[in-house]
Amino acid sequence: MSKKQFKAESKRLLDMMINSIYSQKEIFLRELISNSSDAIDKIYYKALTDDSLTFEKDSYYIKVEANKENRTLTITDTGIGMTQEELENNLGTIAKSGSLAFKTENEAKDGHDIIGQFGVGFYSAFMVADVVTVITKALNSDTAYKWESHGAAGYTIEPFEKESVGTEITLKIKESTEEENYDEYLDEYRLKSIIRKYSDFIRYPIKMDVTESRPKEGSENEFESYQEEQTINSMVPIWRKNKNELTTEDYEAFYQEKHYGFDKPLKHIHISVDGTVRYNAILYIPENIPFDYYSKEYEKGLELYSNGVLIMNKCADLLPDYYSFVKGLVDSEDLSLNISREMLQHDRQLKLIAKNIKNKITNQLKTLLKDEREKYETFFNAFGRQLKYGVYSDFGANKDVLKDLLMFYSSKEQKMVTLAEYISRMPEDQTYIYYASGETNDRIEKMPQTELVLDKGYEILYFTDEVDEFAIKMLMSYEDKEFKSVSSGDLGIESDDKQADSDNEAAENKELFTYMKDVLAGKVKDVRISKRLKTHPVCLSTEGDVTIEMEKILKAMPNNQHVKADKILEINTNHEVFQSLKAAFENDKEKADLYTNLLYNQALLIEGLPIEDPVEFTTNMCKVMV
């Protein structure tokens, strides 16, 4: 037996690995299984060039065995094994990867790829084990060897008896402490869960002796336990199968199997790219919104695999925020990973994959909108708000990607319509795309501000989401047609003759409106004759970028900046109330004050705004009644 020391730098690296490189201790099993898969791959590679060697895939496997009594966990493979020299090089020097060297020599043969690159994964075993023992016999070798280490103290190598080619790694699992539960790595169900989470798509079977129960002979109520060897992993991932072999039911079953949601997906996207960056992906557009979607707890991202091994459970960089509802996974052999294989180096490959995925999702949604309108409306009812946030966020950088996917309720169609559909129906004399904002469609329909626009036969889009106006302000226009709120100070509808009549009437009543403006000082920016009202006596309009609905939304936010809309009180001079107001101004200023405040509060109520002084309002109502 030869006792050897790790090099000084290897000791430091081993300590760092145990304490900081990996974020979760369960990763050790992924690393050891990946190494076993590499060892079998190496036999496969040799078989490609060595006629004396045959590769029968059914003969190769990985086995995981837990012994609670002895506190050992053993991972056995039928791979290529290691010579004494390879044990020295690969396990005696931390971060020297035999897999990487082998990969470099045998790059990209027949679609197989070696998983290991860094040569540190093996040492993750020391996160959970006091002692690690490796018994191995190399292909075409008569001698087997045993490598053993208690950690940073060093290691021993000695000849050993082993009949079959391959490697057996045994971990002496640490005793549990108050802070750490190491017993879980000896639990059958926990081990199965870790294998399925990280190594479900390793191409070779991962076997375990699983405890099952069955009725005792002659008894229906008594059961007995027995051990049965089972293959734990799926091996062949669905994304590597030919699309023609798969049905919608297959994709839906995989969606349920991966626990992407309790609903059925509306659509799936299966991507296979073999170009500058090779990758496969399966993406799902869900039908229903997750209960925590708009909470801090929701994590966006796709599962990320590197050659069938799970690297990240939620890779947020693969999805833009506005498509954060998409579920699924990406598997690539070409990603640059960091030393722990838990995180990505942010590089060109990742950006290319993310860009392509974004385009695929956009095209799928456009196809859904065109060919399966009912399904698209189901999707939009669930996730349309997120698309609108996408238009608004990042200073409108993504508005051109998303604008054709937006939908709003139409006053004319009485259903959801796209902006393209609205534009296609616009009369030749219509200059703007008109919209109205409110809490519900019913409330918007009753708004006084819509009267003139509807009277002209123009369609109005109803904005009921809090983000709608913010998104449209960022969009600014669609097909060179600007958006215009029905509450805007200037609707761009009045003819020159009517404008002249309004100007004359405004001049005649200038003194009254100035008086009313003084009465409402600090509440409204101005009091004017309304050009839009027909049956209602009064309404509020706004000037500037902030509308009344935007003011409501901003006021409700936690960091309320007390932003207010510049409100204009509009008076319908053709309404009989105006004549009473005018008479009061000429004969009874106290009554004129009363009427002015009542009209202002009436306008607030119409907008769904709170009355500033309810007691004063009810007192004023009583005065009018008396």
C-alpha cells in the first residue's frame, strides 16, 4: 500500500469544494453518476475504432446501493475503469480531468459527448462522506486497484481483487448533526428523487434495489416486503426523439410528469438545432396562470440540461421577462459551465439560444392568434397583462416584438380585438386610435366622455388593466396612427365651424368659468365648455401625459409620489343645469359656489374618484333639496 499526500494547492481546492463550490450537497450524486456515464462512454468511443471491442448497450449500467446499517452508499458502473496511473492522475490531482483529455482526443463522435470537464466533481463526495473508497479495474488490465481517502489528509492506492471491468465508489456517509441531515443520502426514496431530478436522462440505466410490498400468500390484508431491482431513470429524453414519433398526448404527459402545471398546455414547441450552437428544447405555453405568478415567490426560467444532466432548475436567462410564463427545458452540449456545473458562464452560446427561443415563442403565439383564435384568447386572458408589461418595461425596447400580440375589448365588436383589426376598420376621416380607461367594461360604456367619439361612429378600445395606459404611452402609435384617450382635452374631431362657435360661447362665459376655477382652486387646472358632452352635464378631462386612471394606479402604489393628473372640468352648455348655474352666478354667488362644488363632485363620482369631503357633499345636496 502506498500512502500519498494531495499537493498543497489540491488541499486548498478540496477544502473550498467541500465548503463553497457547490450550493447543494445533493449535487454529489449527480457528479458521481455523470462520471460513471463518462466511463461507459469511453468504452463506446473505443469500440468505434477497435474492431476487437464490441459495444452492447444492454450490458452497461450504473447501480446505486445504500446500506443504512453500515452508513455506506455505493455507485457502481460497468465503464472503462482506471489503471494505477490514471488513479494517480485523475484522483490524486484535484481538477485534472481525465474526461476532458479524453473528450479532446475524441471530439464529437457519433453524437455522444463526455459530460465531465473539470475533474472536480468526484471530490464533491467529501461533502457528505468521511471516507471515499474507489475500487476499479481498467479495460484490458489484469490488475484492479483500491484508492481510498479520508479527505485532505491524503490517499492510499493498493492492488485489489475485482473480477469485472469497471469502477465501484463507496462513500462512508457522515453522521447527521443539528445543522445537516446526512441520513437522507441513505434513504431509498430520497436517492430516487435526486437521481430523477438530475440524472433522469443519462443514456445508461441507473439501477437500484427498491423495496416493494405484496400481499402475503393466503391473505388479502397482510403484506410482506421484498427487494426488486428497478431502473430509476428514463434514459431517452423526449426532446431527442423524432417529432414524428411523438403525439400531443406524449407532450402533455411529459408536461404533467415534470410538474410544470396542473393544467394542460395550450401549445408545445419542440426545437432541435444543429448549427453553430447545438441544442434541443421543449417549451410549453400553459393554459392557466399559476396562483403565485405575480408574487415574489414565482421564479421564471427553463430547466437547463447539459448533455442530459440537469445543471439549473430555473435558468432565467433563457427567457425574457415578458415570456416568463413559458415552461420547459433546454438541453445543449455546447454550453460553457463554471467549475461546479451549477451555473453558466454568460457567453455567446447562451445568448444565441435565448434569442432563438424568444423568436420561436413569438412565432408560435402569432400562429396561435391567426389559426386558433379561441385558444389565443384563452392564453391572452391568462397572460395578456404580462405582454403589456413587456411593452412598457425596458423603456419600450420590446414593443415591436409584442405589439401585434396585444388585444383589447372593442366598443364596436363587443369582444377582444387586435390593433391590426382595429386599424383595418377605421373610417378614412379617423385620425386617431381612440381608447377609454376604467375599472370594468360596463363602467367605461357609461362614461360621458365616450359620447362624441361614438356619435362619430368611431370604435373605442377599452383599457381595464392597470398597465394598459402605461403600455400604450410607450407604444405611442400603431401603423402611424397615434393613440388618443376619449378623456383627452383635444379629441381632434371638431369641425372648424363648431370650433368657432365654441370659441364664441367660451368668450361669452369667460367670467363665469374664471369664477368657477377660483372656487375650485387647487382641484382643477381649468373650467371649460365641453365639446364632447351631449346628454351629461359635466365631466373631467385631462391635459398632459398623466390621465385620471394613471393617477389612481400611481396613488395606490406603495411608493406613492403623489403624482396627479391635470384635470379640466368640462361643462355642457346645452344642458339645462348650465342655465341654473348661469342664473346663480348672476344673482346669487353663494348658490353659484354650491352648484360649482356639486358639479365637481359629480364629475369625480363619474370617474370613480373619491369625494374629498363627503360630509360637505351631503350637506350641499340637502341645501339643493331644501
